[in-house]
Amino acid sequence: MPVFQIDGEPVEYEPGEKVLSAALRSGKMIPHYCYHPGMSVVATCRMCLVDVIDMGNGRPAPKLQTACSMDATEGMKVETLNQKVEEGRKLVNEFLLVNHPLDCPICDQSGECTLQDYAFEYGSGKSEMDYSKRVNGWRDIGTFVALERNRCIQCSRCDRFTREITGTNEFGMFNRGHELTVDTYADRPMTNKFQGNMADICPVGAITEKEFRFKRRVWKLKKNHSICTGCSTGCNITIEHDRNEVFRLKPVENQNVNKWWLCDEGRLTYRLMNERKMRIHQPLGRVDGSLAGISWEEAYSAIAERVSELAPEPQAVLALTDTQASNEELFLLQKLLKDVFAADNVFCPLPKWEQSESDFFINTLITSDKTPNRAGALALQIQGDEKNERLTKTIENDLKVVFVLGNPFAADLDVQQKIKQAQLVVHLGVFYNAWSEIADVVLPGQYYSEKVGTYTNKQQRVQSTEIAVQPLRRTRPEWQILAELSQRLGQKNSFENVPQVFTAIAGETAAFSGLNFEKIAGLGIELTKKIKDNGKKIVSVQT
Amino acid sequence: MLEETLVLFKNIRNPEYDKSLAGYKKSGGFKSLKKVFGMKPEDVVQEVKESGIRGRGGAGFPTGLKWSFMAKDTGKPSYLVANADESEPGTCKDRELMLKDPHLFLEGLMIGSYAIGCHHAYVYVRGEYFPSIKTLNSAVDELYADGLLGPNPLGSGFQLDITIHTGAGAYICGEESALLDSLEGKRGHPRVKPPFPAVSGFNACPTSVNNVETLACMPFILSDGGAEAFKSFGPQNNSGTHLVSLSGHVNRPGVYELRMDVNMKDIIYDIGGGIRNGKKLKGVIPGGSSSPVMTADEVDVLYNFDDLAKKGTMMGSAAMMVFDEDTDVVKLLHRITRFYAHESCGQCTPCREGTHWSRQIVRDFLSGNGSDEKLKLLNRVGGNMMGTTLCALGDAAAMPIQSFVKKFPDEFRKYYAIA
């Protein structure tokens, strides 16, 4: 790749690339507001001023140039730290603060506001503006975000977002000069499903998330990398939490999956992480017909006792799972049945799903498959089909032992009625549901924000989550429960953590062979041998 | 006694002139176009280059050079857009041409279109110029009826359509890239350059944007021996006659056609008939409201691009605004800053905030709250807008502020707060 210099250090660039883009890619920070790598260059904030001391032809540029709009050329020399540049930044910052309210103490962006950061870093620290500031007022612009127009610095990122990213064009710039504001057209609220991103890309506190406003100062939040499990896209996110309470989910850039974006539906799934009412808090056992709290030891020994009493045939053992479970959990469930009962009756629902196709990339993020690990179940060859024909046949057998993971076939009352007849029903789950009602033993699992796991998304990319918040005291991650259960049922295994389980998956299944847990961390890796998904249907979406 | 040199105003100064197509043809119109159709387009551009004509819109960029920069063999159509959005305060020359001799301008537009291979030319007319719009529309209708527009005019095999498009009243739409945005139906916001319009302009196709007066010079330049004659009308590098919009406190304001080697003093005292009511001259804004102001002592200078640039100001669109000794310079500056604060498009930071802030400071002076610090601040705010913005409007707003503060500091002292 050709090379140019920033502050004497060589920086590689692709032909046609701009100075700022190349600088940011190589980790060199140049302050900017209006530039966003996913959108067109407007060069209006004037913050990314740099001094081009050699344009590649031995001549300097006549005045400071905006790095976002300046083409990088071979042999070009750019300075970003000299006095001229500092003065340029200082004056731009002064102008930006002329009409910006100094209400940082009550502004939700405070702490992650680029204007605040740059004013602190490059500003002069005093203001000579002693006239009243522009007042535009608060606007309710959509279901997910609120607009405080006084704080707007007119970088037009939000305007470009609805024009270039979602294509919905419902947002725009109004008036001109110092009265230039952003607003929705015709006073209508926005309807696009990606409004939260506008709060992310807004460099100041003009657009903020309604869900998060006034709940916690951002510098108190701890952040953990994770994967959104709201659908099979598997957008990369950070879970932001404080004192064991999750406050919001933010997208993390992954060019292969979600680029910079996350849908509002996905953002709202943070609520489930804080859900306590519907959670199963401790192991439950059926005593005199009703569920009562028991200890883990009691639960395990009760299951082991019943299993040895029943001594079921392979065809009398059944496991049902949903595709919310991670690869490890699916694998261990399968392994439990195979090793202990020599059975392979593991089923999951695999309904048809729709993948949208659109001129605007962001629309393809939303799929109709609201589970994170359908592809993982397919790769592990968990059985299931659109109409559940094989399952209906299997449950006609005289069932003795049934394991249920999560909430599969939630709407299928026939299946539930049949399984209720089984001698022993064990439910592993995070939330209390219909299966807990009919189970003999209920084992409490953990939500994905509380445990480590890998998920295979719709592109068949394997990605992993991190532990973000402390789990409920008496719950255990499902992979651990399954490993312990199989030990109690006479199998020897030594799975102590998720990487060990993953190594076993990579060793024992064809689809995952060659993968390595360490390499998955971060941006994830796609399966080398693609699995065929018969339930996929492509639909085209117009915005 | 200084007199006008009639090239563009040849017909307009003739009291019997009939501005219809027949009248224009009778006075020798469309001869140049006929000659041009016999030439190769490159030769036309070469001829324009040789005439040395510089754009009359304000920047003074050589027109021939602009046309030769047009991207060729792109597979995309080329466009010629006439900038008739005459909005610089003080300028009213294009209106005269469009209103009183539309066919001269349209012939120039056709010559330009032929030179750059444009088959659909646009005229972006300022929205407030209702009579000009009406005249232009009927003139274009006449041309279509006569077969001079449309397919095969004068048997040349060349095809040309002209569309008259009216603006909606924004000063910034006179900036060429904002004009193109507006023409495309978007908000008139100046674009990031490069790419320049010659590479990616109207609908991302190669486009040349030229001033009305520049185009109106073409029939003369392309007539026999025209380029040489045009060159002889002024000193080196400042060729041709140009239209001067003289306004302010002179006895005979108006639009006059003058050579480029005329002294500014003579324009004020001969052509303009001196200062109104026998007053003394205080200063001149030489080239539209955005040009740095000149004091009475500085006006002994040739009125052309280069000589004014040497004096630290500019000719711009040749709109001279003369003001006498009774004028309150602070009020004048307030009027100018108010204009730029109102007309800034607002997309880029220094201009959006700076134009408004400087207006607030000048207003503060007017209400009697001036001080040395505020004068320094005003100068600094103006300076910070200079050269830091996306388009030239920031500079245009900064230049009057800085020059007024520098040249009339005593006037501002009148408004200092009494301690």
C-alpha cells in the first residue's frame, strides 16, 4: 500500500482514501465531529484541520486543510500537532461553544461528549461571548430518542443517517445561518427502527436515548463486549452496567456483521437482563404436586435416583431445546443424551425465517428469526424441521425422561400435553415458563449477560460473549449444569470452563473443526464449511 | 470627460433598439453563433482563452481556462449553467442584460454550450427578478419558434435546449456548488471541493458555471477580430469592458460599461457625477458588500482586478458603493454583518457562529456599549472566519469586518460606553 506521513510517522492508505480515514484506521487520532466512516464527507465542522506541509509535490498547502476531505497522496507530509493547527482547533472550538449551552452537569452525554472532550483538550478555557445564546428547545422526535436542539452543533450526522443509512429521509436540517436546526419533517415522529444509532453518532447531547436518559452518569458504567441475542444477526455490542444493573446496550463496530449499527429492538433487550420477577431463582423440585425450593445437591440426587429407577430405553429419552442456547449448551445436551442414554432424540424448533434484502445495508440487520443460535443448532445437527413432524412421531413413544432447555415449542400445547405424561421432566431455564409448570425438577440457568458462551449467527459466524454482570446467587450456567448432570449420571468429564467445552466441540463435530476459542474472541470467525439452511427465505424491503 | 465603451451595451444604449429576436437579428445578432458553428469546439475555447476574459461573477477566474478543465470522454453529458443568481449586494448588472437584451446573453450561452459540448444549458435566475424571468422565458420561446434552439439550429447539426430555472432567494445559491445543489432540488449548501464542478457538477456530470455578463461577452469575442479587440480594452491580464454597478451617494447611480484601465476616481466624479449634495467622499466599497472597504484617500487607482488586488481589496462583481461624509460607518457595517448573518447557510462552524456573533458585537456598539476589547474581539472573530470555511462566504463576511475596523477605528470610538 502507498504511504504518506503524519507527524513524521508513515501511514498506509488505500488509493483514493482521505487523510482522516487513513489516520483513524492506523490509530492516529485527529479530532472531528461531522466525519463518520459510514457516511458521506461534508467537511463542515472544520475541527479536523491539519497542516499539510508537503502535498506530495514539495509544496505546502496554502492554508489549513480539513483532513476528512483531503485526498492522501504518496509522499504527502501532514502535521497535526503544530501551533498553527492548535490555533485552528482552538478557534473552531470557540465558535462551537458560542451557542452551545454549558449545561454539562445536567446533560446525559456528559462524559462521552466529544465537544466536552475536545473543549477540554483544545479549547481556551474561557469565553468572550457575552450575549444571549440561541434557544431552540426540546423536541419529541421519535419512540426511542429525544432531541435537545440547543445542544446541537449542526454536524448533520443525524440528517445524513436517515438519508444515507436508513433511507427513510424523515429527518433533516431546517432554517439557515445560526438558526440552522435539525428536526423531523412535518412534525411527525420518526418511524425508523434504528433511531438509537442517531444517539450513538450524535457527538453531543442533542440526541439521547429515552431509555437511558437520566438513569446513570456514563462514567460510572462498566462495559463488557458481548453479542446481541435478540435475533440471529448477532450484532456486536457492549453491555453497559453499574452495580449489577444493566443500563444500555451499545453497538461495537464489526464490519463483517453489523458495521456500526444496532436496531432499537436489540437495544431494548437490556430489560431482560435486569428482569427478576420471571427468573428462576433456585432449583425447584415437585413435592406433593407443587414446586418447592430445594438445593442443587437435592436436585441432582433426585434426578440421578429417578433415572436409575426408570432405566429408560434410548427411545424413551427426549431432549428439547430452543435456539437461544449457546453452542456449548446444545453440544453438552446432545452429549448428555448420547453418553448417558445412548439416545439422539434432541429436537429444536426450526421454523421458516425471512432474511430481508435491501439497498440500505442496515435493513438487513433485522431478521424474523428472533433466536441467536439457529445456525449453531444446524451445525450441531440438532433435529428439527419446519412442521416438527419427526418430533410428533417421537413423542408418541412411551416417554420416561425428558430434558427441556429454555422455552422450546412454547406455543405447541400438544407437545406439552404429551410430555407432561413422561415419568421425569427436567427443565433447565432462565425464566419461569410453561415448561417449569409441568417439570418435576427445575434447574435455574443464567442469562447470556451473566455467562460465557459462543453463538453462531445467520452468516454462520461464531462469536462469543463475556460475563458482564454477576449472576443470581443460586443459579448456574447451563453448560455447567449439563456437565454436572452427566457426571452425576455416571459419565466422566472434566469441563471446567467454556473454552474447554468449545475445544471438545471443535474436536468432535465436523462443522466446528479447526476453530479455536481464543481466536473467536473479538470479531468472531465464520464456519469454514457452510451449513445449508432450508428455512431461509429472502424478502426484499423497501424503505 | 470619461465615457462609456459600448460592447455589451451597444444595443441597450440605442434608444430605438427592439429587444425581440427580430430586433436583435437586425442589429447583427447571431452572426457570431453562425461563425462558431463553423469552428471546432476546441478552437472556440482557444479563442476565448486568447481574449483573456476573466469571469465577471466575482472571482475573476479566466473563462477559457475553466472551459478547458471540463472533464472529457467521461461518457456523461456536460452541462453549462449560467449563474444569473445575482445576489451580491450592490450588483445589478446582469439584470440589465437579461431585461434589456436577453438575446445577447442567450447567444453567448449557446456559444458556450457549443464550446464545451453541452446539449442542455440551464439559466439559474434569482427568484426575485420577476421581469427578467419573464423576458428570458419569452426570449427562449422565440428562439425555439425560430429553430435556433432544439435540434439542428442554423443547419449545424448541433442540438441544444435551454431551461430557465428560478431560485428561491438565497444569497448562498450564487456560490456555484450551492447553485448546483439548488438546481438539483436539494438545499443550497456549498459542496466540498475537490471535486470541482468541471469534474463532478450538476447531477455529478462535468459542469461549467458562468456568470451572465461573461457569457454575454462571447458574441463579441467570437466575432471577427473580436478576441484581439476585447484584449485591447484594458491593461494586461485585465481585458475587455465590464459593467460597473455604481450606487450610493453619487449624483448619477447606474450600470455603466467601462474599460478596465479607468481610474476609480473618474468613475465616481465623471461617470457618477460626483457626490450627492456637494458632500465629501468618505469611502467606497469597491466590489460588492464582501470586498474590503477603501477610504477616500485610496480611490486614486485603476478599477480592474489586479490593481485593486494590489491595494488589498478586490473588484469582485464590480459593484461600487460610494458613501459620503455623513455616513455612519458602524451602521453600515451593521447592515453588512446583518446580511451575512442572515444569508449564511449555516452548515460550517466558523461562518454559522461567526457571522451571528460579529453581528451581535456590532449591534452592541450601536447601543452604545463599545469598548477597546470589543473592537479587538470583533476583529478577531472576523479574522477567525477568514480562510477557515468550506466556501467563500466566510471570507466574504470577514473581509468587510476586518477592513472597517482597520480603516475607520475612530468611527467605532463614537460608540464606546461612557465610563
